[in-house]
Amino acid sequence: MASHVMELPRKIVIGENNIKDIGNFLVGLSNPKKVSLVSGDRVRKITYEKVVHSLSDSKIKHVWHRSISNDVDSAQKTLVEIKKDKTDLIVGIGGGRSVDIAKMIAFTLKKPFVSIPTSASHDGIASPFVSLRGDKPYSIIATAPLGVFVDIQILNRAPRRLLASGCGDLMAKVTAVRDWELARDKTGEYFGTYAANLASMSAKIVIDNSEGFKKKPDVRMIVEALISSGVAACIAGSSRPCSGAEHLFSHAVDYIKPGIGLHGEKCGIGAILIAKLQGQDWKKIVKMLKNVGAPTSAKEIGLEPEILARALTIAQSLRPERYTILSQVKMDEEKALALAKSTGVL
């Protein structure tokens, strides 16, 4: 069996109204003298005062950088700026865009990286994978965070749609693990039972408790599930336990027509479709997503039927080396439309 590398976060802290302790967290993690921070304007406005005060108290110098877009060109510009900082550590504060940009820059510059998510919108907050718009229409491996720092109070202030998107990304684990099992059985690909079970458990716990999410979602439970699934990818040494045909569908939509829906929303809808193809109970995924207020139909995210059908048809071609259910079910647009209608996605 070929070996693979497990790169895990050294320290994960989850608390309530604890952003003021970020300086102490960083000192205990790697004792940096100077850090580069990457965030969007809204997040900076929310966190700036407490973060800067905490860093100053811990005698940590800092340079703050603005993330505008998650395309490769924008990330490259930020990389050039951060290189000039000559800092010891790079910190991503925000949702998917800022965390992914900081992660990729840290990997490129061979610097440690810390993730401070401000929304529970995807599992990249603890995984080594990034999604930037560029040549490759799928996630690529970078570096796992040295540490993850979560302030639940900040997550609670994020738009409800972002939390629902995170639940969509969690539903992807149901289908991703099944695809990984198929790859093991059909091609002899390495299958990590522990990593697969950890990812499956992350989804199952949220599914089992989602009835209570109708009134008020349990943000802590959801973010812990997202962190656990990110760690599952670290243990697997690949995105296999977290990303299967449903992610290929999401990436295909992005490839054909960028800007439709959030990543987790497309993955959730993709999980419904792929679960039906796999012979799984797709209705439990629909129920969970509805409980948290996530979209379960293409119309809800502005996804046109012809784009959906085309995305399902080309999805596997984006990563032909990654065996999924779409490797054995030869999809065409007619089949795709029939599948979508049978699940209520159309």
C-alpha cells in the first residue's frame, strides 16, 4: 500500500465571545512575532478592534490584507503583498474566500496557517483543501491549518444562508463516502475506514438532530461537524471522505456558469441527486436540508434545468481519475433531467 501524509491541526479552540483571546492562542500555538491577516471588509469591521487589541496585548505585530475575490489572480496579488510582510504566520479570518486565500498563500510561502472562520459555511475551515477559481475546476490540496479558532458568537451573527450552506456541504459526506467505497471495490483504491467513518458520523449527527434546527440551528454542533469532516480529509490524505460526485457536479456548475448558488448549496442539491443514483435514502438528505432552510431544488438557487443537465453530464470528465458512481452510470442530459425530476430537484 502506498503511504500518505496525515497533516492535522495542532490545536482547535471553540468558545463563546472568545475572539479577544486570539493573541494568547497564537502565542501558545507558535509564538509568532508578526502575522499577516487576510479578511473581507465586513469581517474586518466586525473583528478588527478586538483582534488588534488582543494582538497588541500579546506583543504580536500584524499586517491586515483585504480579500476581494477567490480567483487565482486576486490570490496571487495578495501573495505578493504578504511576501513583503516577512511574517511568521498567516491567518485567514472569514468565510470560504478569505480562509482559502490565506491557506493557499501559506502553502506557497511555506508558512504556518491559522483558520478563524466567521461562518459555518463549508468544511474547508479545518481541511488542507482550497477552492480558487482558475484552471482547475475543483479543490486542490494545500496545507492543513496549524490551528483553528472559533468564536460561536461571531458565527451566530453570520447570515442564516451560510449556515444552511454548511449543512449542504455536510450532506456531501453521505455520497462521498459511498463513492469512495465504490472506488475501493471497483479499482482497488485505498480506502480509509477511520476517515470514512469520521466523515459519515459528521453528517449523521447533523441529520439525526436536524428536526430541532427548524426553530434554531445548533451552530456549535454544525461547526464541530464541519471541523470533524475536515479532519477526516487530513487523516485520509485526500478529499475522498468529503468530496465525491456531488462535488464534481458543483464544480461543473461553476465551470459552465460561475456565480450560481453557494458551494454548500450546490453540494447539498448534488448529494440529493447522487444519493438517488447510488440507491441511498436521498429523502433523508432532503428532509435535513429543509429543516435547516437550505435549498433542495434548482430553482431556489437560480440553476436552470439545461445547466443542471449539462453539469451532471460533464461532471465526471473534470476528474476522470476519481472513480465515482458517475464512472459507472453513463450520464446524458435526458437521464440527468429525469433524475432531477424524480427527486424534486426540478
